[in-house]
Amino acid sequence: MSNTCDIIIKNVNAIIPFSGIVNTNILIENGKIKALEKTIENVSADTIINAKNRYILPGVIDPHVHYGVYTPIDNAAITESTSAATGGVTTIMRMIRLEGSYRKIVNHLDVSKNTHITDYAVHASILEPEQIKDMSYLKSIGINSFKIYMNLGSHLKKILADLDPGSSSLKEIEVDMTDKLLTEIIKVGSSLNSIILVHAEDPEVCSRNIQEVRNKYEQVNSNILKFWSSLRPEASEVSSIRKIMKIALNYEPNLYFVHIGSSEALREIHRHKRLHKNLRIWIETCPHYLTHSTDFDDIKGKVVPPLRSKNNLEKLWNAIKSGIIDTIGTDHVANELKRKKAEGNFWNAPSGFSGLATMLPVMLSEGVNKKRIDLIRLSEICSANASRIFGLFPKKGTIMEGSDADLTLVDMEKEQTVTPDILNSHSDYTIYDGWKLKGWPIMTIVRGKIVMEDGKIDKTYIGHGNFVETAKTSQQELDKQM
């Protein structure tokens, strides 16, 4: 081995998912991890970073991000990948929603080439029957995961699609996720060995509840999140899970349940996972379901599925610790506070909020430093598992020779108060505003480039981010996740 490299990170404790913690020196060359070496006496490098025995994680992967909805992708990719890098995230996976043919996705991909700081992948939402024909095409260009919005139907059919590049006018479309459409997506997705991402809520239940009370309550000013949760109850999640599992048994797809924050929904998915060993099933939760409940009582916390009662929180943490929950995704939405408040109209307030930059600090502070999980488990749920599920491993999601040099150096003792301005998102508010978190990323490295150091982004790396194909998922890698 040559005794030169681009970067040496010395005196570092490397977190190796599914393995352990290794005190080592990391050699980086040409954007890859060249080696992990105990001694570097005879090695020279252009840049030497003394980690001072801090911990370094595989670059964090956020498998669930919405951007390009409130601002066009040309702007959103810059702001939201900047926010990601601020929070130690090195790969973001965009949930794209387009109307009509997905052949025009190339316009989004072309613009994305010059606008991301972090690497990025794409999940395509299948919203209408004609789009099913595009699924094999999407796989051929590196998009092998397809989202189903089971919550759209009955009288709840409206959703915002992603803006066309360069456009600034919000684009609302109608989606009716019928059982026939649902079945066809699963059937084709299974034949392609793709990942089917599932938003599990029953629109009939939610629609009926909302219609019954909306005329009675023009304004909702107190207990707003408890009210919202009651309109979209946990039972609606359970019923939709049962429906999709019944269909899945006929086609044996790969199912990935997104943003599960209800203990009842969690229990139902886990029951099916134990019962049907022939199915590959994964569960994602979000940081906000681990830290916030309906007690938050602030319109900022309006989200779907809703925040639930406080007794769900520890159940979710326990499910992470025991391995029932596989991944953490933020369900990040970069909307603004003025729009979120909707001039005091509860019904018009959009769902969702930002979370990219706070994902890792929250998991370090509330998870590791409060001894709910350890750093090895954190590396699995925040990086390695998403990498394996979506076919990126071992290129991403681990620290080993030959992997991309995507690395997140953290200071477990650093304490900082969260304010919107330090998160570098288009969104100007956060549900963690005022929280003092202990444990922060202090350096983010994307394919060998230091894009963030001590909270400061190197904007010369706008455009450094690469599109990452997820169409390489092998049966062997999928089976590892069972």
C-alpha cells in the first residue's frame, strides 16, 4: 500500500455497525476509505485531522426527506442538503411526487447534479395508474423504491406534488389510492424486486371523522394535537396495515413502513413480520415520535400520521433497542412558519416540519446520552440499515476499506441550544426550538470532502453531491434484513 493519502483522521474511535468500536486512524484517498490503520508513522497526507479520541460514525443516511415541494428543486436541493450536512447527514433520500409520466423526472435529476452538497437518492411516489408503466423505467435509471400513499382516498385526496424546476407556484393534485391501484403497484413492485414504501392510514376512517367535526369546529385553539390525533386514530393505521398485508401475501413484495409512531401500528406490523416469514418487512420511525407527544399542543407539531400520547414514546425507544424498528427517517418538510400557522386556521395548516439537521443531535442526546441506546445501535438505525435495505451497502453505511468516505465526527459532550438559524434549512422554525441537546456532529465528510466543520458549511461544495442509484438491491442483501 502506498504511504500517502488525501486525509488522515487520527486518534478516532470508529463505530462499526453490527461489530463494535475500533480505536484507529482512518486513511482517505480519492473519496474512499483507503484503510483503517493502527499506526501511521510512515504515512503522509495533505490533511491531518486529530479527532482527539472522539467518535466517528458512518455518514448518516436519512431515508425519508421531502424537498422540492414548497420551493423548486434548484433552490431546495441547496438549502436542504446544506441542512443535512449541518446535522451530519451525508446521504438524503428524496420522496418525489410527480403528476403524469415519470419520464420527466430527468428534469429533476439534471438540476440536482449541480445543487446538492450531500449525496442523494430518490423514492418515486406512484400516484395514478398510468405511472405503474414507468416503474421499470425508473428502476433502469437507478430508482428502485416506490411509495404508496394509502392515506389518500375518500374525501382526503389532495396532496402537493413537487414543483417543476424553476417554478414557485404550489402544485396541488388529486390522488385516489383505490384497492385496485394499490394491488397493481404491489404486483409490479414485487416483480421488479423493488422496495414498496407504505404510508399506512385508512382514508375512509380519517375522512369520516374529519367531515363529522369540521363543520362544528371552525376554529381549534386548544388541545389541537390531541384533537388531530383523535381524527386520525391509531386504529386507522392498523386497518390499513391489515389491508396491505392481505394483498402482500399474494405477491410477496418488500415492504417498508414509513413514519411509524403509534405503538398499535408497530405491534400490528411486527405481528405480521413474525407470522409471515416469507415477507421482507422493515419499520421506520421518526425522531419526533420519540420526543414529542400530543402534549406538545402547538400547531408546529401537526403532522401525518399524528403525534400520539406520551405512553408511546418509551415503547418506541424499546422497539429501537430490541431491533423491531429498523431505521430512523425524518419525514423532513421544509415549509415556513407563516404558512404553517395558516393565519390561525387549524384546518389549513399543512402537515409536516423540518428535521434533517436535528435528527442526529436528537438521537445522540435523547438516545445515547440518556442511555436508551448505544452508539453501535445508533449507527445501524441511522445509517447501515437504510444502506442495506436500499442497496447501498457497503458503499455507504459503514466504515471499512473501499467504502465511500462518508463520515460524521461527533462530540458527545458538546451542548447546544437548538434555534432555527443554526439548522440552515429553508424552514424558519423547528419543533426543537429552545431544546438544549448534548451530543452534536462537529464534522461532516461526504466522499472525502469536509463539507461541514463546527457548524459551518463550506459552500464551495455545492454541487459535490452525487445521485446514488438504489436499483442495485440484491436478494442476498434483502435477506440479511429479515
